[in-house]
Amino acid sequence: MQSDSFQFNKELPWDDLKNGLQRQLFGFDDKLMMLKIKFEKGAVGALHRHPHSQATYIESGVFDMTIDGVTKRLYAGDGYFVPTEQEHGIVCIEAGMLVDVFSPHREDFLPK
């Protein structure tokens, strides 16, 4: 399974993840996946780990990101990388948007 070659923001649905989080899935195949996560102020991505490598770009907002016990404040234009199985989580300080890239793709994020 893979996405269409082109994705248009206005045509892609947002999944409501509750608690101030929404997810929009962009391009993917079995090796790579890109998506956007919209955060309301105060929303939390709880500490977790997964077998995927993750690279994230802060499109907008302000976030406190914790990776392997170290917390840094990130602003629009910043980014972070999480190696496989490394514990990480995020707290939204000012509403914003993240662009996440995972390798391999997150099967749990695929449309049902």
C-alpha cells in the first residue's frame, strides 16, 4: 500500500486524536511516512517509544520536547530526531503544527 503521488492539503482529512491533537496523513509507502500533527496549547504527546526512526520539523508554535530524559524548548523552524526505541514525548506551549517523518511507515497510522 502507498499513497497517491500528490497530496493536497485541502483534500486530506484530519483525524481527531482528542485532547487537543489532530493528525493529517500525507505521503507514505512501506519504508517512509510523512504526516502533520496539529496541537492546541497545552496538548501533550505522552512519553512513548516505537521501533521507527522519527524526524520532525516544527512548522509553527512552541514545544517542550523530551528525548531520552533531556528536555529542550523548540520553536518554528527547529526540528528533532528520535532514534528507534528511544523514549520521547512533547508538550505544546503555544499552539502549533509538527511535520513528522517516520521510517519505516507507522502501520498504526494507516487508513482503515
